[in-house]
Amino acid sequence: MTRYNAMRELPDTAGFKEGDVLFLCGELFGRGYANGIVDEARAKGMTVIGSTVGRRETDGRLRALTDEELAAAEASLGGKIINIPLEAGFDLEPGQDGIAPADRFKGVKPDDWASVRLDPEQIRFSKERGSERFRGNLAAVVAQLQGMLPATGNLLVVHTMAGGIPRARVFMPILNKLFKGQGDRFLSSEAFWNSDMGRLCNESFNEVTADTFGYLIEATAPFRERLSVRYAAYGYHGCEVLIDGAYTWQSYTPYLQGWAKIRLEDIALAAWEKGIKATVYNCPEIQTNSSALFLGVENSLYPLLGALRMEGEGKIAEECQGLLREGVSIEALLERANAYLSSPIVTATRDLASWPQHNSPKQQEFMLNCSAELIAMNADQKEIVCAVLSRGVFQGVGKLMFDSSWEPQAPLYWLNHDVIAKRLANQA
Ligand SMILES: NC(=O)c1ccc[n+]([C@@H]2O[C@H](COP(=O)([O-])OP(=O)(O)OC[C@H]3O[C@@H](n4cnc5c(N)ncnc54)[C@H](O)[C@@H]3O)[C@@H](O)[C@H]2O)c1
């Protein structure tokens, strides 16, 4: 696939300085990817400005943060937050008939998913209203931001939004089966994806995960007239990790956000064609609030320990060793993860060109069993090596994205374990 572009070398240190601004589009959560780049910006003395998705009242109304919520969010960001709700999507947006997509499942049981029928016209109506609401709120955010920006200098706009699971109660048991079901509880992601409920998810993911990046680029066009502006977004499109001693592309399956992530890449490619410096950085699998549903996604994270060893970085492994059960070594952990990643059950469908792949009963069972075995190697299930490795990855990724954004070279990059390990090993 021609769009594959792995970053192999460490980019030069960015020249961002005090007075330059990082604007974060999407909310910052404790262990989320965006922490890495925000830390870099703060360390350089840049002004960090954030946004919020807002909150939903019990009656469904979308509101801004309360003073108390705002103060807590600003403290964790280390900067001002523009308090206008930037929730994307349309699941709670009424259709022409007054019913929101999330309310179209009254009385639907999880096992009924295949027979649910949704009127595409109604969904389209909701989608347009949702998109209008988001773009309207985004315009208000941009107007406020305008007054906070310097007359000249650098602006780094970071897009971290992804999501869009419709907030109807019936989706959770279905998605739990789809991502975590085995045996009788297995659910085919392909069958679901081709159902009306699957199609709704697809449109919702596209809107939240991808199209918001396009709206952001569009809404901030006036800034490009006076400032040097670049855009960075987080993608996922598989990742190279060490398998049998060689860096090999692999992916979590079934990654149903994959089509939306390809659409996100398309948006960066189209912007780049117009001379706009927009880059999607495809990042490794880590554990965050958003990836908690994808149990087994962390199986691909363990080989980072091998990559770090090759680069001579030992501190992260030392911290991880301290979390393992007595008698369990890093070596044993790496061997188990490697056995998973090199198994024909997993490699049979490994293919970058036809990504993302759907699940199968055997593949999913194997993935979940390996995940459980690997997690059981930790002494305390609440303090696991995955948390340490995830933090290492978002820090490494943050520095790579930050430096690479200084003089953006391409609309797409894959940040694989090799360059991340190199980054972490060469940290001062
Ligand atoms: N976790 C991973 O393994 C992984 C891998 C590669 C890329 N990424 C990407 O990194 C980015 C950050 O995700 P993360 O994993 O750090 O999790 P996170 O939960 O910290 O961040 C998710 C972001 O999406 C926003 N969001 C969710 N629903 C939204 C909605 N309806 N409207 C507006 N914003 C919404 C949240 O406010 C938050 O800013 C995402 O683009 C994600 O796809 C994650």
C-alpha cells in the first residue's frame, strides 16, 4: 500500500518557544495520548489552550463545564480551556420525526441486532443537525481562540477526538460480545458491521473520529493568514512491533474504527494537496480510557520491551519487572507475547492492504486467552506493566509528533515501536 510511511529517523528538535501556542481539540484524560504532546509544549514554555466536549445533563441537554469542572480541567491541562461544548456526533440529535438515533432502540434486546431497521433518511437528518451543532460550536471556539492568539508566530493544532458509539443502552452488551465474546457469546464483527446498527456506528465513527478534523482545518483557515499553522492528529492503522526479532506490521482485530481512521488519513492527504500542513500520526496500541473496550489490544504492546532492550533503554523494563509476579521474568512475558503475534491463527489474516480485518471465533478466543494469560503475569491486576508501557509510548509519541510538527514533511506517518524505542532511549 503506497500510503504506508514509517518514520524511521528521529526528527530534529522543534523550535517552538514561549509565545507559540498549542491548541488541543478534544479533552485531555489522565492516561490519554494527548498528554505526551501537551507535556512537550509546556516544557517549551508554549501557551497551551484546550477545549471540552461538554457534559450531558440527565435530560439530554448538552452544556459547558461548571466552574468547578472547568477549574479541575484547566489544572490538569496546565492552560486555559475554551468552555464551549465540542461534542461531536449525532446520536442524541432528533430526526425529522423528533426521535434521536439513540432513542430508536426502545424495546430492542441485544439479540435482536440483526433485525433492527433504521430509516436512512432519518439518520441523515440527525447527522446533518449534529454536524451543524458541532460546526457552530467550533466557530464560537475559534472566535474566542482568535482573541487569545499572538499577532505572529506558531500555532500547533492537535486533534485527539475519536469515538461515536451511539449512547443507547443496547449497544454495550452487543459490543461487549463483539469485542470480548467467546464460544456461545462470540459475535461476528462483519455480520454486525453489515447490519443497520453497524451502519449507524460507521456513520457515527466517521463523524466523530474523522470529519471533525476536516471541520477543524476549515474553521481555522483565517489563522493561516497570519500565523504559521500546522495540524497533527492521532491515527491508528496497525503498527510494527518486534516479532521473531524483526519489526513486523500487525494490527488489533476487529478494529471497527478502522474505516473512520482511513477517512481521517484521507482528510490529511486532501489538506496537504492544498498546501496545508496537516499530518496524521498512526500510533501504537496502548491502554487509555478509549481503548479499554478493546481487550487484547495490549497484546501488541509487550514487544516494546524487546525494542527498548535493542536500543539500550533499561529503565522501563526495570519498572515493569517490579510489577510482575514472583518468578515471572520479562523474558517469559516477551516469549508469550511473541508466541501470540507469530501464531498462524493471528498471521493468517494479517494484511495491510485489506485492513481492517474482521474477527473470527478462533482468532478472538486466542487473542482473549493470551491477553488473560499475559495480564495474569502481573502481581497486582490493578498495577500492570501495560500502564507503564502505555505511558512510555505516549511520551515517546508526544515528542516525535511535537518535533516532527516543527517542519512537517508528510501528511501521514506510522510511529512504530522502532522509532519510539529509539526516542525513549535517546531522551536526555
Ligand atoms: N489507545 C490506543 O491504542 C490508540 C492507538 C492509536 C491512536 N489512538 C488515538 O489517539 C487519540 C486519543 O485517544 P486515546 O486512546 O488517548 O483516548 P482518550 O480517551 O484519552 O481520548 C479520546 C478523545 O476523544 C474525545 N471524544 C470522545 N468522544 C467524543 C465525541 N463524541 N465528541 C468529541 N470528542 C470526543 C475525548 O474527549 C478525548 O479527547 C484518538 O484519536 C485515538 O483514536 C489511540
